[in-house]
Amino acid sequence: MDALSLLWWIPALPFLGAAVNGLLVRNGQKGLVTFVGLAAPGASMLLGLTAIWQYATGLAPEPLRQAVYSWTVGEMSIDVAFRLDPLSAVMTFVVTVVGFLIHVYSVGYMGREEGYRRYFSFLNLFMGAMLLLVLGSNFLVMFVGWEGVGLCSYLLIGYYFDQEFPPEAGKKAFVVNRIGDFAFLVGMLALFASFGTLEFGEITERVLAAPEIAKAPYVFGLSLAGFVTLCLFIGAMGKSAQIPLYVWLPDAMAGPTPVSALIHAATMVTAGVYMVVRTNVLYQLAPEISLFVAGIGAATAIFAATIGLAQNDIKKVLAYSTVSQLGYMFLAAGVGAYVAAIFHLATHAFFKALLFLGSGSVIHAMGGEQDMQKMGGLRKHLPLTYPTYLIATLAIAGIPPLAGFFSKDEILAGAFAGHHHLIWGVGILTAGLTACYMFRSVYLTFHGSFRGSHEQEHHLHESPKVMTVPLVLLALGAVTAGWIGIPTGLWEMAGFADHNVLHHFLSPVIATLPGVDTGHHLSHSTELLLMLVSVAVALGGWLVAKRLWGGERGLAADRTFAERLPFVQRLLANKYYVDELYDRVIVRPLAGLARGCWKIVDTLLIDGALHVGAFVTELTGDLGRFSTTGNIRNYALYFFAGVLLLFWWMIF
Amino acid sequence: MSTSFLDLLLGDTITRFVFFPTVAGLPLLLMRRAPAATVKIYALVVSLVELALIGLFVVGRWGSTGALLARDAVLPWIDLAPLSVVYEVGLDGISLPLVLLTGLLLPIVLLGSWNGIDKHWGGYAFSMLLLTTGILGALVALDLFVFYVFWEVMLIPMYLIIGIWGAERRIYAAVKFFLFTMAGSLLMLIGILWLGWTYGRLTGVWSFRYEDLLRLELPIDQQLWLFGAFAIAFAIKVPMFPVHTWLPDAHVEAPTGGSVILAGILLKLGTYGFLRFALPLFPHAADRLTPWLLALALVGIVYGALVAWVQVDMKKLVAYSSIAHLGFVMLGIMACDLVAWQGALIQMVNHGLSTGALFLLVGMLYERRHTKKFEDFGGLAKPMPWFATVLVFSTLASVGLPALNGFVGEFMILVGTFKAGWRWFAALSTVGVVLAAIYLLKMLQQTIWGPITREENESVPDLGLREALTLAPLCVLMLWIGVAPKPFLEPSRPALAALLEDYRSRCAEPAPDEPLLAPARVSAGSPTFAAGVVDQEAGR
Amino acid sequence: MSVPISWYLLLAAALFAIGAIGALTRRNGIAIFLSIELMLNAANLTLAAYSRLLGDRAGQMVVFFVLAVAAAEAAVGLALFIGIFRLRRTIDVNRINLLRW
Amino acid sequence: MELLAFVVFGLAALVSAIVVVAHRSPIHSTLSLVVTLVSTAALFLMLGSPFLAALQVLLYTGAILVLFLFVIMLLNVQRERTGAAARSPFQTWSALIAAFVLAGAVCRLLWDAHGEAVLAPLTEDFVALRNTASLLFRDYLLPFEMVGLLLLVAVVVASWVARRGGADSEEESR
């Protein structure tokens, strides 16, 4: 089977599944729903893996482009086309595999829900849109997927639509994303206006052929590349939850947990990183924006990590952790370590999905309870969930040889190599904080003694197989995913040939521009030293967590902290009051302006002027009206007066 | 060979489908005692036949030239030397999408008014049919006098529809609608007469034919005055920012069908007028005033969106959203770029579909709950899942979600505007995209999501078969245009390209000091009719 | 001795003015009607006088038609008064102000 | 002789006209209009139109005014009320002024135009009824027939309007 010629079926299959489940299947047919809901992404995964295999063994690294049909013609000619190159291959792999596992998990997690069919329909829709995003050959198809995943995010966050909060959270997610999309759109416009195409390949070729076009001043003292990359990055800020547009992601936890795992941890939120790497040629030509990206990434990383320390909702901890890790990825992209960004994206997809699914298993066992203050000691009751969760925690904390270690280390090395020492420092600090708050969640959830009610304790049970098997498989990924990118330095020190598979595979995607220096190389000793430092920091974070929350200590540390530094604790627990700030500074003034426009401009000024005009007319009419007495004699008199006037006029 | 009006009416002509609704609708006025079902089915059949007539006419000419052009034989109408008014209608790629949309919306509107209109159904249906004739006539008129007549024909039925079948404040709304529109169209009438008079001064014969008047080269000051007269008439219809206040009132008070036709087609006559008349007839004035009109369009986009956001009435929200969406169309038209024009044209259709669907949905909700206020809704997705689905779908189309129709138009408009050099206008108008998400999602939030707060909402019935049939064609088209817009864009391209070519070449030459008569344009001049097929490259 | 033609005309003018005063000041509908007949009569007199002056009998024809029209007018007008009287029990034109404002 | 006749009939016409206008009772007004019309008929005779004189007496006094009288009696119209509310001094005074101005202006004009000019003597030809008849039934045949039609229509309409329980009262009772 030639999977490559069937490339467009990879996103099409999940769409088909969504349509079948959404329109044809009835609510009661649960078996059918499950079959369709799993078969579509499953088939898509198989097809995707086959295609990637055939591509990697046959065509690589030449990109494969497949145009399905032309969307528009004429001056603005855009094809609906797909592109398989190393970058999209990696993304497709991550999306289909993690996505399929989460689908399987959902069968168990969502089994008793009333909206089962709706859930699977939306989840399939999401898979389709996400695959459209990563496989799209031009900005337009990417944007379709980009908005499509946003839509699914909206629908799935608001899955529990009969409650007050989830739909609100969904709306917030969509709107905040839209703010980013607006910039994305402007960036696309600028690209199209300058290059006349939106194809990734063509744009890259043209920029490579004539970088001076992209470097020419455009607006605001920015070059074209600078303007476009700034716009695109603002788009990425929205989708990938970076400062200042990160506020929607924590709220997005209102959706079902598998949704958080799939959309708000593993796939959709990383789309921004994917886009930045996809357009790396432009970023390389806009060093000031790249630095900005790295700065925002680093700031987000540490900012979210500090908030994560003070959260008590297990999913909120993971949400801020996601924001923080996404910051890492942007940090990587910003300092030019594009491969590292994708690497971290891939490993993060595995361990963060695992964390979320594990937390889902916990929540499932707790009967919907998400507050860690009411948990504790769950490892006895959840014999499979605990080890997998622990593996994921170790991975995210950066303990070797798990996945997170290699990817995080590569990022930090990249930052150090690019002489961004401040950013490196922030990164390493964040690594420590990450280990700390992640182990805090492990200790509070699984260690110590149970703090919930008796009813809950009685109810505790391990999840069914359909949920635990994906956990195990993801744990496998969380352990091994890092091995595809073991740093070149390590191989060489050990005396082996370089087997940094990922790096070799992805390097054709990373443009090499004359005059742009990307090859920062560290000496092996420095590299090793950096690794040791980051491992030490991670272990330090772990130890701190163990000291504070380990064993039977439970929440004592949190209480002490709240007593000693009530201000800081409140600040962290309330997420630095950013939501409130936005509400006061942006939302309310805007609503006031809108109300002013309506009540003052529309009703008072425009309609008022109109009504004044109408009143004057009416008044004039009234004055004239009094002559219409209805008395025939008056009319006769008018008539007579008229005759006299005529007479007068005729004679004189 | 002399053709009579009757020949046109009976032949396979534009005239036939323009006048068919009114002629076939006349019996409705006599059916005062007939059972309601008979009246309704008769009207529906008439509307479907009308759709078939339009469809057959278009299909019959499809592909013959590639550009789909047709025009009826020209009939003398008022022949009092030196006054010469002719009846001349023609169909080209610019009017085609709107003609098709009109034909499509007519049966949908009648079906959507099935139970919502509770008195004088026959009269209502006849008003709709008469309105259709007015709209179609204005869209195909090739003589400004004929255009004006049809333009005014549209006014009366709409006035009646709002005034008779509207809600509580219907009289206020109807009068406001009437006065606004009338004020504008009288200015336009003066402009038309002035043009005819000028033509008469130059040739000895007053003519109002579009193609004749296109040959007029006027000095800039006259152009500015005349463009102003036309622009005000069309801007009121669109409606653009400071003259928009009739629209929310008209929409809120109008019955569902009236709102659908009003938003779906009537408003487009304004933008169509800009594209067809105001720009080509007065290119220099249009060129000079472009930044101002772009600014007004931009203000309309942002302003409409902001005001929509704080509405408490569902229908009013949709009405203000129309202002924002039509702002996009105006942006595209004034950008004077082929892509933008194509986008503007397709956006007119898109807005008709998605806003039409939204108004139908609001109407269905109103029939069930007799209220349009947000505070009375909430949580309706539970009792009405299909309603919620279609509402979300239409809303997303309206928001401009890619792969649905709204995005195609917005994107092309923005690309064209940006490409034409109006970068700031394009960039700033994308703010409207953000705001659209805010207010439309607010609408969803307050109607279908959340817990049910009112007891009456517990058991609202879901969509029935008739309602589903009403909405289905709209939804299918929304998805189709969004996924594969190419077939919808192609027919109008040659006509737009020719128009743009003509506009640009005329702008390039300075305006004369005295009115002049340019030689008749054979090729690109009068949009596409003379030459039949226009060179595909003409627009570039 | 023969009477100057202007005397007839002046007499007609005087009658006309009197009729006009009546038509404008009376409130009784029938009285107004009578005044109008008076004015018609004055006009007839003028016509007859000019007919005589010019030696053209066309003027007499016109008078004939005026008379006929006056008859028709009287018939319809009086019928209207009867109708109005049935409705409103009065023919006082001050009270028949249906068209007021 | 002619002068005397003119003075007598003219004065009679004037005086009775004033009575028509000034008397409160419609019956008296109508009766004094009879005097005016008969006087005018005499003047017609003096102006050489015996046909018109006859017609005036027969048609006006004989038919129209009798109709008036019938209606007045049918409706049993009272004298005009003279309450303060019924008076409208502005209307009255302006009517008087306007009428006098008009009359004055017309008189002035006529006097200027004709002065003391005396008429030529009457000719047999002018007075001859035969000639009048030939004029009416030959040259003016069409208008004559149309006047007949007009009268027919007037009669039909009048009888329809005045019928008991007409359209108006039907409207009223609904």
C-alpha cells in the first residue's frame, strides 16, 4: 500500500468519524459510537505511521507535497495541499499516537457520560483539525486546522455545558485564542502581500534565495521578517498559552480530563511551537524577535512554575506546568534551538499526557474530586496509576535517563551555547521549581494518609483496563522518547558514532542562512557540566519537595507558608491576580466603551438628532394643521382669499 | 423585429424570472377566504418555481461563454424626445451570486414564516414576492431609471412587512426604515437625473442607460457631488456607520422572514450599488474619497461589533453584527482590488446565508418562547440539541471560522485590502474578527449553554422537520462555500476583472474640466456585456 | 331711456358679493347653499349681460348649462344634507367638522 | 321706461338678496331667494333672453327652490342658534371685508371698462327663440345631452345618498 498517496486521508479519516458519529449515529448506540470513535483515529494513526515509515525510508528529507484541490484561483491562488516533511512527520507521529491512546482511555473515562457520542464526535473532529494543522502545506490549511482545534477546544472545554463555568471557560479560551489569531491573520496577510503565496516551501525558498527582501524595513522599524514573525508569534502566544495570553489554559481544565490531556497538554497547545519552528527561516532573519520569543518563553516558564507551586487542584498544577513547559519550548525556539523545541514538544506530549491521564485516573477514583487537599495515600489503592504517574513526574523533572531529561537539557544547552546566560539561568531555576511542584503533587496525592471523606475512601478503586493500558503505553513513551535525541556530545564522549536520530532527521527543516550563525557548539566538558547542573537542580527540587510534603507531612508546609508569607501565598494562589487585572483594565473599559457607543452615540446622538429633526417637522406640521379646522366655512374663506389674491395678481 | 414586453415575459428571459413572482403572486390577493394551507402551499410553489426559473436560466447559459452573460432585448419605455428611457436588464457575474441568493432565500423565507405569521398570510407572501421582483429587478437593471424604479419597488413591500407583521414598535421601525431609505434614494434620484441631463446636453438625447452613462467623463467637482448622492443612498442601505440606526430597529421589529430578506439581500443592494454604480460612474471621486469610506467601513466593523456585544436582545445582537459584517464588505469594495472585490461579493452571499440562518433560528426560538431577551434563555442545548447544533454552526460561520463560508470572504477581503496597500485598514479591521468571536460566543453562552434557569425552558421542543428543511440548505451551502469556494468565485471573476480594469484606467487619466463623452468602450468598458467573454488577464 | 350695460354688471357684482358674504358667514348648511345659488345667479346675470353686449347667444347657452348644473348640484347637495342630518341630527356646519386636524 | 324697470327689479333683487343672506330662518331665506330669482328673470327678459327668463322661473323657482323648501321642512331645520359659541367674529368680519373688497374691485374694473356706454338696440334676430333653439339643439347638442346625463346621474346619486339606512348608517351601526 502506498500510504504516501493517501496522505490526505490522515486528517480526513477523523473528520469522517466525527461526521458519522455526529450526524448518523444515534445516542443510544454506544457500541457503534465507540467503534467509529476509535476506528477513525486508529486508522488514521496506522496510515500516518505507515506514511511516515515509507517517507523516512524512501523520500526523506525531500518534502512530499500533495495538492488535493485548489481552494481559490486567480490572483489569490491557494491549494488545499498537504506536506510531509521531517517536521510534520514528527508532529503527525506524536499527534496520532498520543491522540489514539487518549481516545482509548476516553472509552473508560467517559463511559458513563450522557454525551458520549458528542464527546467522541468532537474528539475526532479535533484529531482531524490537528492533523490538518500539522500536515498543511501552506499557512491557509494550517490556519484552518489552527482555528479548527480552537473550535474543538471551545466545544470540549464546554463539554459540561449545563454547568455555569465550563462554557465560560470555553468562551474565554476561544476569545483569547482569537486575539492571537488576529495577529496570525495579519502576519499571513503581510506574507501573502509580499510573496504572493502562502506555501511554506515556496516562502522558505524565496527567503533563502533573497534574504534581503525579508530584511527590508517594513513597519515600526521592523523588517518584513520581524513584522511577520512578531505577528505569528502573537498568534502562537494565544494558542500556546504564553504571557500575556496564557490565562485561558488554567480555566480550560473545566473540560473532561482526557480532553485536557489531548488538547491542553499534548497537542493543540504545542501548535504555536510547531509554527515557530515551521517558519524558522524567518525567525532566523529576525534576531530581535527571536530574542523576544525566548524572553517571553523564559518569563512564562518561571512565572507559571511559581503559580504551580501554590495550586491545590491537581489539574491546575498540571495546567500551569504545561504553560511552564510551553515556555521552555519557546525559549528553545527563541534561542535558535529549533530541534530542541520540537524534541521537548514530543517528549512533553508523552509525559504530560500521561500526567493528565494519571490525574484523570485519580479523579475517576475519587469520584470527581480534584482537590489535592482531600487526597493522600492513594498509591495503595491505585497500583498502576501511581507508578506511571511517578514515571511521568520523573520525566518532567528531568531525571535521567527519562525523556524529559534529554529534551530539557538540550534546550538549556542551546540557551547556554547561544550566550543567553540569563535565560539559561531562568531555565535552570524553572527546572528546579518544576521538580519541586511536580513532586509536591505526587506526595500530596499518593503519599501520606487519606484526607478525604469516608465515602470517598470506600469508593477508591483502580481504573479499568481500558484506562490503565494507555497509561502503561504512555509511560513507556515517557521513558524512551528521549532516546531518539541523546545529545551528540554524549555519543562522542562514549566513543560511539553520532546517533542523535532526531537531530539528523529534522535538520533539513531548519534553514541554514548565510550570515546567520546557528552553529553554537559547546565543548563536551561544558555540555557534561551543564547536564550535571540540571540533574542536580532537579534532584534538589525533588528533595525540597520531599522535605516539605513527603511522608505524613501532608499540607503542613502549605499552612506554614500561608502563615509566614500570607501575601505571597495569596498572590500565588490567585495567580498574581492577572485575570482580575485583565478584567479591570481591558474587559470592563471595553464593555463600557461598547455601552457608551450604544447608549450615547447610537441612541442619544444619532437617533437623538433624528428625533429632533422629526420633532421639528412634526411641530411645523402641527402649526399648519390648525388651519384644517374641519369647518367648511373656514375653507370657503381660504378659497375666497385665494380668489382675491389671484384677482389681485391678474389685475396688477 | 420588435419585441414586446409580453414576449420578454413569456420567453426564456431575465424579465421572466424578475416579474414571475409578482404576476404569479397576484392570485394570493384574491385568496382571502381560502384555507390557510392552500395559500401557503401556493406561495411556496410559486417561490420554488421562481427558484427553478432562475436556476434553469443560469444553467442554460452556464459554460456557453465561460463568463455567463445574458441580457434581454432592450425595450423603449418612456420616449418623449429628448427624454429616452429604455427598459434594459442584463445578468453578469456581479449580479449573478445575489440573484441566486435571492432565489434561494425566497422559499426558505416563506417556509420559515409558516407559523410565525398569524394574519393575512396571503398578503405577507405577496409582499415577499413583490419584494423579490424589486430586488431582482434592481440587481439586473442596466438602465439607471429602471434601477431606480426597482429600488423604490423594494421599499414598499418591506415597509408593509415591518409595519403590518412586525412586533410591538413596528410602526416606528417601519417609518424609520422608510424615511432613511427614502432620504437616500431621493438624493440618488437627483444624481440620476443630473447624469441623464448631462448626457442629454452632450448628445441631445437624455439617456439613463448604464453603458451610455459610463461614457461620461465628468469634472471632479461634479463627480464628487454625484458620488456623494449615490454614496449616501447606498451607505444608508448598507448601512454604514453614522446612518445605520434604522437597521437594529427594523430587524428587531420585523417578522423573521422580513429580517432574513432584509439582512440577506436588501442590505447587499447598497454594497452592490457601490460596486456597480458609484465606483464605475465616478471613478475619480471614488478614488479621492476612498480613505474616508475605508475609515467609515472600519469604524462600522469595530463599532457594530462593540455595540453588538452589549445587547440584551438576541435579534438586536445579530442586527448589529450585520453592520460589522457589511463593514467588511465595504472595506473590500473600497479597496479596489480584484481579490478584495471577489471577497466582498462572496461575503455578501455568505452574510446572507449565515445571518439568514441566525435570524431564522432566533425566529424559531421566538415562536416557542415569545421572547428574544437573553435573560429568558440559557441551557437550551439540553432540550434542543439540534437547535443548538445549528445555532453553533451558523454562529461559527458568522464568526468567520475557517472551513466555513464566513472566513472565505473575510480572508479574501483582508488579503485584497492589504495587497492594495491599505495595510492599516486591513490590520485594524481584523480587530473585528476578534470582537466577532466575543459577541457571538456571548450569544451562545447566554442562550444554549449553562444551567437552565427558567422552568419554561425545560421542555422547549426541538426543531421540527419543516424547520430542519428550512435550515438545511443554508447549512450545506455554508460548509460548501467554506471548504471549496472556487466554484462560487469563478463566475464573477471576469466581470469584476473587467470592471476593475475600467475603473483603474479611468482613474489613471485626470478628470476633465468640462463634461465629456468618451467613445464607446468596446472591450473591457461596460462590464462584460459588449464583448461577451472578457480576457481573463484583463484584470491584472 | 336705455340702461347702460355696466349697470347690469354692477348689479351682478353686488349680488355676487352679497352671496359670498352669506356663503362665508351662515352656519346653516342650507342657507350656505342658498347663498351659493345667489352667487350662481349673479354670474348668470353677468353672462346674459355680456351676451347682449356682444350680440353672441353663446353666453345664453352657458347660462342654460349653469342652470342645469345648479339643478344637479342642488339635488346631490340636498341629498347629502339629508344623509348628514340622519347621522348627526344637525346641518350646522360648525358641527360638521369631520376633517378637523 | 327701461330704466324704471331696471331700478325696480334691480332693487328688488338686491333687497331680497340681502334678506336671503341675513335672515335666520331658512324658510324665509328661501322664499326671498324666489324674489331675487324672479327679479333676475325680468332682467334676463330686458337683456333679450326670454328663453332664459322662462327657464329661470320654471327651473329655479319652480323646481330647485321647491326642492329646498321640501328639504327644509323635511329636516325641520331650526333657526340658527345665536349663542356666543356659535359666533365667530373673525370669520364674519373677514368675510365682509373680503366681499366688499372684491365687489369694489370688480365694480371699479367694470366701470373703467364700460363706463356709461349704452347698448345697441335689440334686434329681432337676437331675441328670436327659433335661433336660440337652433343653437342649443344643433351646435350645443352634445353638451346638452351630456347635461341630461349629468342630471340623471345626479338624481341616481342623490337618491342613493339620501336613502334610509344608506352606507353611512350601516357603517355607523357596525
